[in-house]
Amino acid sequence: MEPILKINNLKVCFDTDGGLAKAVDGIDLEITKGATLGLVGESGCGKSVTCLSILRLIPSPPGRITGGEILYRGMNLLALPDRDMQRIRGNDIGMIFQEPMTSLNPVFTIGDQIKEVIMLHQQKTSSEAEELTIRILDKVGIPSPEVRIRAYPHQMSGGMKQRVMIAMALSCNPEILIADEPTTALDVTIQAQILELMQSLQDESGMSILLVTHDLGVVAGMASHVAIMYASRIVESGSVGDIFSNPRHPYTLGLFSSIPVTGKRGGDLYVIPGSVPDPLSFPEGCKFRPRCLFAAEQCTAEEPPLREIEEGHKAACHFSKTIDKYVWKEKTKTASFLISDEQHG
């Protein structure tokens, strides 16, 4: 199936006092119609920058897109005039921003903020926009929407604010929804409600979703495909089935090994050593090399490309054809990066 959104060799950098920081360095992504792509990785790896780049919301200065293309229905969004991009942003491609507590304007009612989007893109009158706003608030589970439409953000809970953000993103029936960690700072019960809401709205409208998250469990429940991002690059991608059953990059294997098993006590948890490298001074060769149990001389000399190891499954590791979860398990038995789950909990 032809992708509705395709990112080719995207590069984004930021000018800083310390030099040029490469936040995204040549990534490729595809999203097909009606599908959900999970984008997973540690904080600082470039996930949010990728999302903002799609809508051309990178603050400039200091940020700038220095290469690549973002194709939406064959149109390169990076080459469109600002006026044309404004028509697409919020109308064809909606976004739920990472932090609902700060993404809503505190001096306007939630109704006015949603109405503004509808009136801008759908040329509705104020009364027509208000009617649509009440309808969408009801759809996302806001109680008494005809009353809540007059509420200010500070009068709503975190879960309600997140529902408002979803309502705003869906107010113009976009074909693509970018959800940048949509359950951040919400308790577990509210997280489940928000994810269930997104799933039901997708089933109803057939929209595509780019879901950014740290939670592999969320990816397993919602996504059909997943891309693992590390230090500005995609290091593994494929179907959820392939990635979860047969991860082939050491970073992906480390992420899975770091997940506690429910009900299991007395075992060990793997802890990926170190942290995501500074984008001002990435290590030579493979960016994961300083944290990798399999690092060899070749990893210092050359950064591995993202290449197909089996149909639809790609990994950026020199040893991806010989590393699997069984080899990984044996390797971690002798690693010093293990803590007991009693220590972890």
C-alpha cells in the first residue's frame, strides 16, 4: 500500500552556543492510511523534533531543516509556501502536543481555542463552530460539553485537558494524527482511557496515527509498525510482530530487557549503561557503541546503515544478522548492568 506520509533522509539541526547540534540525522519513515506507527526511544533521541518537522514547527532560529523531504500524498511539505502549509497544518495533519498542561492558552476558554481552529480551516461562522466544538467535546468524553466549553484550562484536570487537546487535533477530521506522548503526566487509569479513545476514533474515521511514546506496552496494543529511534537515527524498524518477537538491534534488545515482568520476583533487570550521547559530540562510528555489549572495532570505524535483514524488517547494526534475543540473553548473564528487581522496585 502506498504510504500517505513518507519521510526521506530528514535532517534537522540546532545552532547552540556549543556548536551545531544534529537532532535528526537522515531518518526515513512511512505511514500508510489507517495504520498506526509507533516511534519509540529515550528522551533526547529526536522523536519530538521529527514530529514538529512534519508540521514545519521547528523554531527558527535556532533550529533548521537542512535536508530531506516529507511527502504527504506526494507533496513535499518542506517545499510548500507558508500559506499552503497553514492549510494543511491542523486540517489534514493534526497534532496532540506532548504536554497538555502548557499547550493550552490559559487566558482563553477551551471552547474559543477549538473554535478558532474550526473557523480558520472550515470557514464556519462562530455559531456553527461552537456547535461543532460541543459535538467534538462530547465525542472525546468531556461531560456537559455545552457547559465545559466556557471553562478555562486551569479549571480542568490533566485528563480533561488531554481530551481537549485531542478534540482540538481532531476538530477538522485530519487524515493523519501526530500524538507526541499523549499520556505524559497522566495516571494509569486516565492513560488507558485516552488510548482507548484514540483507538476508537481511529476505527471510526480511518485516520493514520504517528504515536510517539516511551512505553513499549502502548506500542504493542495500538501500533501495527514500530520504529526505534536512538541519538538522531532510526536504528530498527518493522512490524510490531517482527520487532517484538525478533528484535535485532542491541538497543532494542536492551529496551525489552529493561521491562519488568508482572508477577515475577527475584530475577534481574537489565539496565542499559550510560545515557543518550550529547548531539554536540556524537561518538565516532555507531552512536550506540559506548553503551553496547557487542561493540567491536568495526563499530568505531563505520556507522552502520539501516538495512533490511528480512522482508520489512530493518536494523542499523553491523551484527544484526547474528544477534538475536537468545545470543543477547547469554551475553547479559556476564554483564555488569544487572540489578535485582527488588532494587528496581
